[in-house]
Amino acid sequence: MNNLQLAVHFFLQIAVILLACRLVGLVAKRFGQPQVVAEMVTGVLLGPSLFGLLAPEVQASLFPWDPTQTTRDTQSYLFPASQLGLALYMFIVGMEFRVDIVKRHFKSSVTVSAAGIVTPFALGGLLGWAMFEWTDLFPEKTNLFEAVLFLGASMSITAFPMLARIIHFKGLAGTRMGTVALGAGALDDAAAWCLLALVLASFDNDYSHAILNVGGGIGFVAFMILVARPLLHWLSPRLFDKGTLTETGLVVALIAMALSAWFTDLIGLHAVFGAFVCGAVLPRNVARDTVQRIQPLAVSLLLPLFFTYSGLNTRISLIDTPFLWLMCGAVLVAAIAGKGIACWLAARATGVPQREALGIGILMNARGLMELIIINIGLQRGIISPGLFATLVIMAIVTTLMASPIFDRLVGKGFTAEPLPPFDTDRDTAGAQARS
Amino acid sequence: MNNLQLAVHFFLQIAVILLACRLVGLVAKRFGQPQVVAEMVTGVLLGPSLFGLLAPEVQASLFPWDPTQTTRDTQSYLFPASQLGLALYMFIVGMEFRVDIVKRHFKSSVTVSAAGIVTPFALGGLLGWAMFEWTDLFPEKTNLFEAVLFLGASMSITAFPMLARIIHFKGLAGTRMGTVALGAGALDDAAAWCLLALVLASFDNDYSHAILNVGGGIGFVAFMILVARPLLHWLSPRLFDKGTLTETGLVVALIAMALSAWFTDLIGLHAVFGAFVCGAVLPRNVARDTVQRIQPLAVSLLLPLFFTYSGLNTRISLIDTPFLWLMCGAVLVAAIAGKGIACWLAARATGVPQREALGIGILMNARGLMELIIINIGLQRGIISPGLFATLVIMAIVTTLMASPIFDRLVGKGFTAEPLPPFDTDRDTAGAQARS
């Protein structure tokens, strides 16, 4: 296909993806599920797991796919747009990241977060070891260390952005349950991403590469905190006109994001790290206006493309033996026991009342979009097989689907993560006070 | 290059493009030039005309390019993103399109617009005929009819979005000069796009294709006005929550845009037509909120990618003989005499005072981004040669560069099109009143 034909396809794909996401969203809403869950599911439905199974020819003509990844196909169109959407989204997550919340209810947060990382990592690692020894769910070039670490990390992840949205939306931001969950979620996510970075570093096999990855990553974070952050703070008054971020200001933020994404990609980590860190070091007032302006298009248009791109890679049909379904069940049990149950018990242990502790466990258990990101990276790099990928997609969807109904019973009224809550402007002044 | 390597490149390209656009913008500002002019120029500078001339290897490694257009290269990354940006931008232009303005100062508007389409079309057509007979600036498969029509259409285009922005920014929206220029610009643009549609229809050579193009185009517009418009009006109350467009509302607008872009692409017109028409038929309150939410990212991030994509296709070095520079001069003279001078005289003839008439002529003469869009389509389809493309790029840039300094002298104080003016909310009530 040439560029023009692909461009024709591209707009049709966008229309189909957005429409499918909204239709599934309407159904999901009836079951009290937020839009983001609907979009995760829609991605899988549009891929070979359902659409490709029911109407293989229509699916193939709508999403032409070159398995050799050399000529131009759907992938060469959806991939860049979805990567851009993903980087922008992680940038938004970074801008909404709040270290200050961890400080409140510090003991509970740290205990819950420790339980939420140690147990799933232990169970996940154990499962990774078993799978590595007795199955072919890991490709040959993945070694035991990486298998254990990757499965451990992918079990430890929290759907932090979704968690933050639910908590803000329900007005729980100031409550103990809200702050403990947010604080623990932030700590766990940070830890899980570090683990993933370690896997990626190790996976390059080359010793010099590993040094580049780890050293480059540490150097990058240090640079962002010690140089970029003060620089951006010094620049920030120049980027405002009558209290609003100028267009130049927005572009400066986007340039910083693109450079960070590029650098972390270059050193063998992933663009999402750079985008996230960049968002986190941005001055709070710049972050507030930037989120407002990029969120609508990034979340409504580009992010669904990522879900579909992920879904196109998911072949549920690869889980085709009772043994593999058993593995799938084991992954689910390890994920729920390791994360949800462990966090609930940890919260109880630090004196959080039963109902709230259960709420925290459920919130921490949802993997959401973050899990899809981590396992897509694993699949891209060839750390996990498409079969294990499908298993983990199921785990991500089930743990996310579980969250809403159970949480609703505990907290009352149904919640939906849509429409997105306004950016937390209090944070700006809080941040300024904390700094001054 | 595989996907991952290209993704690394993609973020670096974005950073370089945005940074270069802003740096050129800083210089341009000193000469009273708006940011959009800077971005047009930056696109050309990043291409083979300057960057590729000074540092061919660095340029080629930053923007790898496969001339056969089959394997994955920069183009397969920048192209989809730039097409998406372009469609979103034309969607915004459509949403900001105002028929009601033509009605005020009707006589002057119609006279200026007639002069602004007949004269440049006659001069452009004449030049197209001369080039077709005596040069090889048109590829072999282009016939005389298409050559005349295409050059005529490309001379008749107005930088309507830029014109609208300048007029709003200077607070001239209610003045005679402002309304006449806006009205005439809107009419001329509509006429020029119709001419282009005719060229594209003819160029397919196939009689059945031409019917598909013209018939499909007319059918599309009829459908959008008679079916989509009432449907969207009926839907619109459901898309609002407490006076604000919901996320679902935004997605409905984006789906309509994507479907329209896809359809006009499919019938052999171009995605920009569909996106524009879709924007124009959207209910005004939906349009207002949609523009607000998609404009920042579309204009700050995606549109510069289109300028650079266009610049990567521009080889000023192709104009390498005195004869070709003579042709370039002829194009410029025809463009300025046919548009700027003709509109100025037409305005004078309908009793507009000298200063204002000159202002109208200058505003109508700027070709801006619209010219780049039209000639990029011509190059993509193979209607014009890369040499003629380069000539027309120069014409577009020179007529746009001329506008600001001359206009400044006439209207006073320097203007910049940045920051973008807020969406004209009056329009909403005006539109509602007009309908009721």
C-alpha cells in the first residue's frame, strides 16, 4: 500500500476505533465500568481475538498487517500515532504525580505499598520461575533472571492514573482511604517501573548496554531533577501571559517531553519513562495549564489508538490448551492474592478500618492501562511470548473489571471515570507553599 | 529501520521541529512576522533546501527518506501524524468558517472576491498554459486543462485562517475592512477548493472516476447539510453536561471528522475537504467547545509536523537555471498582480477608502498555509513537478511574508498571530439567532 491508500485507511481506522470504544463504553456504563475499561476491552475485541475471528477478511482489510514489519501497513500508521498518544498520556500522568500525598498517612502508605510490591513480586517471580522452567511462555533469548523480574514487575504495577481519577471523582482525595491508596499506588508504580528498567537493561545482554541503560537512566533522572527542573522553574515566569501559559510555553513543555522520550528510548529504556519524569519535574503552574490543553485530544483521540494497537497484538486464541488456561488462572490468582489481598491485610495491620482497607485493596488491585503499557514493552522487545502476553492482557482486564463493582458496593453510588475531573488546581498553591 | 528505531527517531524529530519552529519564530517576531510564517519557513529550512544542503549526512540521518516510498522511513512516521494534524486543522478552519459575515458589506465582499478569483485565475491559467506549452514543469500525464486549472486555482487561494486570525487579533472583526476581507476570503477559498476538486476529478483520467469525484463530492456536501447537520443538531443537547461539551460529545465530533475525511479521501478528493465541511456543519456550541479542546495540541504539535513534511518535499535547488528563476518571478508577479492588486482596485471601485482598500488587497494576497496544502496535494498526486512545487512554495512564502510589514504600516502597531485569539463565542448566539 502506498501513503495515500494508507492515509485513507487511517481515517477510517480512527473512526471505527473511536466509535467502537464509545459503543462498548455505553454497555460498560450499565455495569458501572469506566470508559477506560471499555477502551481496553475494545482494543482486544477489534484485534484477532474477536473481530479477526468472526470476520477475518474484513478485519484484515480494515487493519492490514505485515508480519515481517518491513513494508508499510496499518502498523506503520497506528504505531507512531499510538506511541505519541502513549507518551503524551504518561506525560500527563507525570504532571499529575504527587509526592506530597505520600507524606500524609505516611505509615499506612508505606506499609501498604511495601505489601503491594513485595507479595506480588514474590508470587509473580515464583510463577515466572515455574513458567521459565516448565513452559515455553518465555522466548529462548529471555533468561531466568529476566523472566522472574519481568513477571514480578508486571504483577506489582498499579493503575495509578485510573486510581487517581477514581479517587478524585468520588471526592475521596482528602480521606484516609484516598490518600493511603494514592500514596501507596505512587510508590508501587515507581518501584515497578524501576524493576522494568532493570529487566530492559539486563535484556540487552551486552554489558556495556546494561551500563548505558542503568547509568543513563540514573543520569537522566539526576539531570532532570538537578538541571532541567531549576531551568524550567527559572523559565516559567517567561512562559506566562496574564496568568495563562502562552503557546510558546506549551511548546517548551512539549519539546522537553519529546527530548526526554527520545533520550530514554535511545538509552534502551522506553519513551514512557522519559515522558513521565519530564511531567513530574515540570513546574506545577506549567503542568496545570499543559494538562488542560493536551488532555482532551491525547485522551479522546490518540490513547484509544494505543489500546487498539495493543489489542491487534493480542491473540487470546493462543491460550488454546487446558494447561495454558491453568497458567492463566495461576497468573490471575497470583495477581489478586499478591496485590489486592496483601494490600487489604497490610492496611488492616496499620489500623485502617475494614471497609476502607478493603477499598484500598481493590483500588490497588486494578492494573488498568499501566499493565498494558508494561506488557506491550515486554512483547515489543521480545521478553515475553505472544501467549504470555495474551495471558497478561486477560489478567489486566479482569483485575480492572473487578475494581468498579466491588468498590461501588463498599463506597456506594456507581462511579465512572468520565468525564475527566478538572485538574487539581489546589496542588499548584500547595506545591508553591511546599517549595517556599 | 524497524519500528523501535523509527520511534526513537520520531521523538527526536518532533523535538527538533518544534525547537526550530520556535527559534525561527523568535527571529520572525523581530520583523513583525507571525508564528505561522515562521513555521512555513522552518519547514523549508529543515528540508533539502538548506539543512540538507549544509549538512546532508546529518539531515539524512535525522530524516531518513526512502524515495521508493515502500519501506518504513521518516515519511511513514511523519506523514500520518502530519495528515492527522492537517485534517484537525482544516476541521478547526471549518468550525470557524462564517457564512454570516459575507452578508454584511455584501456588495464590496462579492466584488472583491470576484476580482480575487477571476484575475488570478486568468493570469494563473495563462501562465499554466505557457508553462505547459514551453516547459517541462508539468509531468507528462498532466493535460492542458488540468495544468491551467491547477495553476489558476493555486493562484486564487486565500490564507483564510491566517486572515481571520489577523483580523480578530487586531480587533478589526467589526470594521468594514475586516468584514469585507473575511467575506471575500471565505468566498474565494470556497471557489478555489471547488476548482481544485475539479482538477483532481479530471486528473483521474477515468471517466467513471471523475463522476465518482464530482458526484461523490456534491453528494457528500448535500448529505452533510441535509442529513448530518440536522442529525448533529438533534444530538447536540445530549452531548452537553451543564453547558460544557462532554468527552463523548468531543469524540462524536472527532468521529464525524474522521468519517468525513475518510469519505472525501476515498472518492478521490482529499481528506481536507471532508474535515472542513464537517467542521462547518457542526452545531455552533459543539464547534466552540471542540475548537477549544483540540486546537492547542493540533496547532502546537501536529501542524508543525505538516510544515516540515511539506518542507522535506521542497527542493529550492531544482530552480537552477535563469529560465526557471524567470518562471518563478512570473508566478510571483501573476500572484501579486492577480490577487493583491486586483482586490485593492476592486475594493476602491466599490467606494472603500484608499487605506482600507490597500489593507484588503494585502490581506487577500497572503497565501499562507492554504497554498501549501493545495500544492502538496498537487505534488502528491503528480499533477505538478517538484520544480513547479518549489516555485509555488516560494510564491506562498513571499506573498505571506509581504503581508505583515505592509499591513503594519497601514494599520499601525505590529501584529502577531500568537497567542491564538479565543474562539469567537459571540458567533454561537449569532448563529442560534440566525437559525431561530
